[in-house]
Amino acid sequence: MEIPYTVKPRPDTGLYNAKIGIWLFLASEVMLFGALFSSYILLRVGAPDGFWPDVPTAWPHGLLNVPLGTFNTAVLITSSMTVMMAWTALKENNFAKFRKFMTVTLLCAVLFLCIKGYEYNDKFTHYVIRLKDGSALTGHLEINGSSPRFWTEDTLAAKKLESVEVLQDIPTVLRYPSGFKHEEVAHEPGEHHIKREIKTADIQSLRPFVPATGTFFAIYFTMTFLHALHIIGGVLVMGYMTFVGGGMWKTEPERYTNRIESVGLFWHFVDLVWIFLFPVMYLL
Amino acid sequence: MSDATHTHTSETVAVSGHHRTPGEERKVYFTVAVTQIVCAVLTVLARYWQLDSTALTIAFALLLPCISASLVACYLMHMLERKAVYMSMALTIPFFIAMIALPLWSDGNRPKGYHHATHYVP
């Protein structure tokens, strides 16, 4: 039995069935991400005023790499453009050009994931250290020339380290809204970190920047990882359609074009989500 | 993207009820992409303006992305096509706005002196 309306539009909707399907899916995705954005705002406006990490429950500012995030935004926007260029190439009956544009799209997607992975790794090696005197600081640990991931105060105890070297972050005026007091850290102009040795006995707690460390990290990792999963899904489908499933172009070109159009719609949605995620997570 | 029920010609591509040449189409997509990147850069620059209200800061930081998202929806996803099904899909937009607005509204509606309970501190 032939599947109806894979090429021609249904008379009642005016669209072919795959397009209706992808739009319904995207509508459900709006609900999913809408709920997560709503949760973010609830947590964000509910956080008490103050300077994090001095006030442990305050909302952290400036922990994410804005230039990298901006670059990643440009990468995703470019991929959204090239997927349209690829679809237009199919409309011109130019499969070679289509493949070229789809390859660029896939490369952009992989680049986005690599940059995100780099950012994640930076968070896993970044720590908030609370000292027994009540003060707190953030920075990277330096153990034998490398930055360990996911350590806690228990790790320090297990390794029987007497002290640790920390590359302490220097807060800047830009990073933190004015009006919040924080401890001044003596440093040379232009310096972003200072090396400091801290005795293990003075450390109350050591936590990496992971979801369990606070509500900001929880919502950041939840939303960006869910978005990254969508990117991975898009890469798999686009890669399959371009290189493995390309044979359909010879037998059913219009149906193939429709499939690419549906994939493109999904990809634009992924781009849309990031357009909102970027300012919300990186800039606010 | 329009329905692929149109014949495959190298002259025109049917989009949003209009017929444009592929070259013209590419120009539209390129212009949208450049505008989006400009919007992203402006959003980053707007970070330097520190507003007093958290709610206002969030609302402003979402304005430029909203413009950018509208361009994607209108020109890349072709929601400008006047089809009833798109109008029904567009209902997700007020839903999204409501999801954003409700927590902001509730935050602005707190009694004076009210403080949230202490959060979990690791």
C-alpha cells in the first residue's frame, strides 16, 4: 500500500504529511523548552541578591565564556543558512551543490559540539572552594601540571594532599553587577588569574562546576545538554540523508526534497532555541 | 521552505507564495543570517547596560533574540505563508510568551519584605 501525501499536499491542510508531522513535533518541542525557560526564570528571579560565591545561593554571573558563546551562535546561524542553500540546490536539480552545502552544515554542527565540549571540560575543571574562615573563591586546581576534573574535599583527603595550588579567578567589574561587595584580590593589571597555595586543612568544601553545585549549574547543564542532544540528532539525520540515503534522489526526487525540507525545519528550530539560550545563560 | 509539489526548475523556487530565482533566494537567506549575527553581537554589547530591575534586564535581553527568531520563522521556516495550519502552530508563540511572562509577573507581585527561603548550599 502506498503512503499517501508524501509528495502532494493534502487538500485539507495544504501540506504534505511529513511537514505536518514535523510541525506537530516542533510544537511539542516549544512546550518542552518553554517549560525549561520558564523554570530558568523562576530560579533566576528567585535567587537572593548578593555576590556569588560569597553568598552561596546568589546567582553566579560571568562564569561562561561570552566570546566563545558568540562564536558558537554565529556557527549555528551559518549552518541554518547553509541548510537552506542546500534545499535550494535540490530545487535547482543540483545534487552536487546540495551535498556541498549539507557538508558545510554538518561541519558547522560538529564545530558547535566541539566548542560546547571544550566549554563543558572547562567547567568540570573549575571549582568553587569554601574555606573554614567563611570565605569562598573560584578557580582551577593545578596538580602536577594538570587540571583534575570532578574533585571534591573527599578526593583531597583520599589523596592525602597537604596543600593544593589554585589558579584563582580575579573578579572584574564587568563580570559582576555594581553594588555587590566582594573581596578585592591583589593582582597585576591585565591578569585574570593568580596562583595561590591553599592548605587542605583550611578547605571546608571543594566543588566542581557541575549540576549538583547550584541551581545555575543545574539549569545550565540541563538546557544546554538537551540542546546538544538535539544537535547530535540533527547531525545523525542530516548525515544519513546526505550520504547514505541520497539514493532516493534518483528514484523519488520530490519526496527526497521534502525530507530535506523537514530536516531543515528541525534544524531551524535548534537554531531558534540557541538564539534564546545564549543571552539567557551567557549574558544575564 | 515551500512544498516540493512544484516542478523542479532551475529558474524559480516557490517560497511564501512568491516565485524567486535560486539566486534571489540565497540572497534572502544570506541577509537573514547576517542580520541574526548582528542581533547576537548587539545583544552581547547590551550586556554593558546595567538596568536596576532583573525583570527588565531579562525582558530586554530577550528582545533582540525575539527579532532574530522572527526572521528565522518568517524567512527560513516560511511561516509567512498564509496557511491555516501555520496559524494554529503559531499558537505556540503566545504559549511560550506566557511561560516566560508568568514567573516574571509573579516575581513582580511579591509582598514587600518577602524573601525566598534559603536554597540548598552544597
